[in-house]
Amino acid sequence: MSANLLIHDGRVVDPASGRDETADILIADGRIAHIAPGLDGGGARRIDAGGCIVMPGLVDLAVRLREPGHEHEGMLESELQAAAAGGVTSLVCPPDTDPPLDEPGLVDMLKFRARKLSSCRLFPLGALTRRLEGEVLTEMAELTESGCVGFSQADVPVRDTMVLLRAMQYAATFGYAVWLRPQDGWLGKGVAASGAVATRLGLAGVPVAAETVALHTVIELARATGARVHLCRLSSAAGVNLVRQAKRDGLPITADVSVHSLHLTDVDIGYFNADMRLTPPLRQQADRTALREALADGTIDALVSDHSPVFDDAKNLPFAEAEPGATAVELLLSLALKWGQDQGLDLPRTLARVTCDPVRVLGASLGSLAASAGRLAEGGIADVCVFDPTTTWRVTREGLKSQGKHTPFDFSATGTALPGRVRATVVAGTVSFEAS
């Protein structure tokens, strides 16, 4: 076994094992050969990590790549490069592409293109129903064989509860996971969270009940079927309480929250700032506080970027007409660090929510990667992120690698900076990003 990379003299932090020490990491043949101080890499390529944190590569459970659908614009290449620049080594993409990921051939093509680019590991979610129309179930077994790690409707609710019941029964029978964003199809038609801000701006509101009504349905169906359910992007304090109780009841439910809901509120909409047009909509401060605390105590299992690149022609419109979504995969690490600092958490506990905890959500669907993904362990896969915790950076349109340049965290006008800057990203022992 020949060494091909030595990450030298960094503070190695592995939340899964509790390791936190200054050490070197020797990588050979795509795996971590040794972790110890004073290693000799021979002729291996060296990355000087002095003063930096060396951690497992980030695992992001919600990244839209816009392919299939935007192949002519090279979206897959640019968005995977953006992920690597953010320290993300594995990502899950929802099925709401164009066309949706409801056939094995589409999944095979997407995975093949991602493997050729070698920037990041890609794990697709298959469509729960054909064309995401909520009527006919997809061939889940065939989609699983093609590499789907679960089944989702993305942001399209299943209005027919009988269809959802049958989908969850089938998924439970074969051990598949169902990923659902809890929002009632009738109550969730607005563009901003119901409240004083939406009323003042004259925007159609989305009440908290849009989330809680859907959550009650999903939780009761999970109770009846035993299906493993992942709840995507909780947005309210009431929703958090329902999930907390469901977990106490022993239901096989996990949940995530987006960086947007974790850091922003409806007040940030300001005067119709379309960069704040997001799904789910930004809610009130009490909701944000509950989400932050739930992520800290483990009620919410993972923090996600909810990366949804939107072009200028779809974003530069009146607020209610603008396409929801924002670029965020390059910001995931920094916004996780900011949340950890705000909550007074130590670094391992903060990093767990974007490394080993998302891997636990994915579980056995990762196959042979399940044992070592999201962690730094000798013999495990060499997916590594090196970042400088002392460096801050300002988010600007010009500095983003994603083709989508719209983000609520563009602080170029205010001069606000985010903590932590990625210096290098390693995927299967190969450097996929290195800061100049």
C-alpha cells in the first residue's frame, strides 16, 4: 500500500469517536492508513494543516443540482465544485429535477456523470410517485438498485392520504426510507410565514398549521406502518414539539433543519427582498430559537444547506413571483460554526450535525460506506475537510462557485463575515478542492 497524501500537523476532530488531538493523517489507496503524530509520508503529497481543523468531510442531506434539466449549463459540474469548496464530500439530491428521478435510467445517468467529475459523492433520492404527481407509486425496488437512498416528493405534497399510506406500507415492507417535507398542500400555498410581517407587506401567508397538520398525518402513518421517515426542513416550534414527542414514543423518525431557518426570521424579508423567498418560509424568532435548541439537543438530527441555485431571471421579480430557493452549500460549514458559537457548543458537538449525524440518518442505505462515512477512522474512507477556524470571510456573488448567486447571506453591503474557511477537501484520498 503506497501513501499518496499526508495531512500534516492539524487538529484532528472526529465527532463520531471523540478524537480531538493534534496529529497527522496518512492516506493510501483512498483510505485512511494511519492517524498519529509525527507520521512520515515518504514521497506522498503533503497538505500543511498547521493551525487548521481536520475533520470528516461534510454530509449535506439537501442539495439541488439542477440536473437532469440544465445539462447545457453545466450545472452538475459547477454545483459539485461548489460543494467541494464548502468541504462537502457527500450530498443527497432531491428528485425534483426535470424530468423527476422516477426511472432507473435517469438515476444511472446522474450517478455516472457525478462519478466522472469526482468532486463529491452523490446519493440521489428517488421520486415517491411518478412525475411527483402523488398518484401512482414508482418502482422503488428498481430505483434502489440504481442507487437511490430513499424516496421523496421533494416540496410536492401527496394530497391523497391513501397513496401516502400505501407508499409507507411498501417502504416499510422492504426497509426503504421515506423523506417528506411536512406541508399541507392546501394550507401551504402562500409565499411568506403568516404573521405581522406578511400582513404588513400584503403577502399571502403560510400558517404554522400547514406544517403541523402534515406532521400529524405523517406521524400517525409512521405509527401505523412502522415506516422509517425522515422529515425534511422543519420550520416551526410547534413542529419541533411534535417531532420530539414522536421520538419519545419510539417512532423511527429523524429530522433536519435548513441553515436559513436556523439563522433568519421573517423580519429579514425587509422590503420584499426576494433572496429571502424560501421554502419553507422564514418564521418568527420564537420558531428560530426552538429550532436552534432542538438541533442542539438532538431532536433535530442534521443541519442541511437546502442548496437550491436560482438564476437572476427567476429571482429578480416581485417577491411573490420570484422562484423560492437560495445558494448555500458553500456556506454550510460556516453557518454550522456560527450556530455552534451562538449556542455555546463545543466544536465536536457542532460538527457532528454535519458529519456523523447525517450519516446515521442515511443508515444502511449507504451500503459499504455506512461503517466509515462521516468519521475519521483508520481503514475508513478518506473523505476529509481541512478548514481554518481563525479565518473569516464575506459572502459575495463573485466569490461563489455555484451558478446560483442568490443567497440571504450576501453580507457584502454590511461587511459581516462568517467564521471558518475551507482550505482543502479530500474525497476518497483525492484532493477535490484546495484554496489558492
